[in-house]
Amino acid sequence: MKNKEIKILAIETSCDETCAAIICGANSKQISNHKFEIPKILSNVVSSQVDLHAKTGGVVPEVASRAHMESILPVIEEAIKLSGLRNLSDLSAIAVTAGPGLIGSLLVGFNAAKAIAAARNLPLVPVNHIAGHIYSAVAETQISKLKTQSDGINFPILTLTVSGGHTSLTLMTDHGKYQTIGETLDDAAGEAFDKVAKLLDLGYPGGPVVSKFAGEFRNRIKNSELRIQNDGIKFPRPLLNKPNFDFSFSGLKTAVLTEVVKNGANSIERKEEICWAFEEAAVEVLVKKTQRAVEKYQPATVILAGGVAANKRLREELSRQLPTANCQLFMPPIELCGDNAAMIGIAAYYQIVDGENQNFNWHAAKVDSNLEL
């Protein structure tokens, strides 16, 4: 790729969002520990299936894949139109989520990407979905806030990825070099939020509404600790005191279920208190585990990523409790927290400029629903 600019069509269909985006960045090798070339997001289109899956209270894989098939071409066309590109001839590469995710959903986007790459004789860049979430923090809207380059994103990077399907702590020593130091042993944090919402009959998706209810209760009390000491709910903090960086949320979900069965949840006020107690427990575990990882690995940068990165309480507590004097904290803008193709394009950009020896031939590309970093 000898052009001055790299223009990437990125496609994401790992679960229940059909996404396409156009990313543009300089064709530069200067993305060392001390400098990030930041690609621009020219367009970012997301077709949501929320209304479809709200009927069943969760994602039905077969329904999701059929919806992707209906939306994939219109979404790609819209992304190209909004980007200002004249046509596909302006593209340098195609990027696509190769996993992890629902296999039926992945295949829709993956096969569309392979077809375009083959037809236009373009490189095809397979991207790990979790890597995409990590790179969502590398967005120009975030980097533009920096006062000096020394305030920027430097290695090593510690990433807390929290979503409906993933909860993990990952150490990055360079682009493409990942070490998972902790992960969920059972359910992901985002899944727990959704299950709590279902238990309380709050609708789907559950994360935003649980957060909203928790916030309403938090605003009504001035001293949360006093409330807990007296008669408030306090749910367990799973693995909080274990000397590792793993997570577990199945027991926390069970504790919520036990509370609802035992004492009921028949009023709005009662549901708000349960949501608050649950969110406090989940956020405390996520933040404390991240703090310990920071103390051990001494990263220069900490990144919060994933759908649950949009959670207001989690963002506030990480910002307040991390030792920001010793490391920079980056979080993606709210619109890039959930699944989107812009994050896939940004991750692909760094794979391209940092990967002279990588094979981006569409013949060799494979999809893997259990793909690991």
C-alpha cells in the first residue's frame, strides 16, 4: 500500500448490530510507543436489531443472522455514501470482524467482505472483535483532548474490556501483542446487567435501564454506606479478595434472584434499590481488579472498552480511583462503546501500517466464533 492515505471499508456483524464504516489514515510507520497516527472516521453506520430482539428478551442467533442478511448491503452502501468516497476504487483495504461472536452473524459480514475484496482485488484484514473494542479508545475525538503528545497513548497499555459477551483485563506491550491477565470464569458483566433487567421486568437491552434505575436511587440517598450499614441491600463482590485478575458474575446474578424471590420487587422504588445495589457490586469488582492490575504491571495507559464502557458509574469510578498521576485513562466516546464498524476499521489500520509481513489475502482469511486475542 504505497498511497499517501489508507482508506478502509470496515464491516462488523458479530452479534446483533449490522455495521459498516469508512476509516482514513496516513500511510505511516510512525506509530511507535511515542506517537500514534490517528485515523479519521469518515462514516460509521449502525443498523440495530434491538426492537427485533426485545420481543424475546435477548438475541436469538438465527433471527440475528437473517436480519444481518437483509441489512448488510444497504448499510455498506450508506457508509460509502456518507464518507464522501466516489466509489469502491478509492478503497485501500477491506476490514471485517473474524470473531469472536455468533457464527451465523459473523459469516454474513465476513462473506460480504470477502466478496468485495475478491471483486476489487483488495487486501482483506480480519480483525478480532475484542481488539476492535480496545482500539475504539483511539479515536480522534479522544486524542484531540490531549494537551501534549506526552499525555498520549503509550505502551504498555492495560485494557479493561466489559461487554455483553466479554469481561477481561488485557496487557498490550505493542500493537498486536496481547496478554490476557484476567477474564470472566462464567458470565460477562454485560450479560449480568441484562439478566438483572429481565428479573425485574425492565425490558431489553438491560444495561442502560439498570443504570438509569440505579442512578435514580443513588440520587435519592446522600450516604450509601450508611444505608448499607442500616437496612439496605448489599450484594456479594465475587472474587474481589482473590489474588488474581479473574471475574465471576454468575453468583451476583443468583444473589439478585434470591433477593427478588425472598423480598419481592413490586414497586419502582424497590427495583431502583436492587439495581443500585447490583451496579455498586459489579462496578466495585471491575474497578478494584483494574486497580490491582495497574499496581502490578505499571502501565503507561489504561483503556476502558466494550459496551459496558458506556456505564456512567463505571466511567466515574475508574476516573476517580485510578492513579491518574502515573498513567493516562482513555475511554471511547459513548457512540463507540457498543458494537460498531469504526472500531474494526481503526484496529485494521494499525494492523496494516504495522504488518508488512502479514497475509491479507482474502483466500487465507478465516472466521472463528471463538477467536482469541
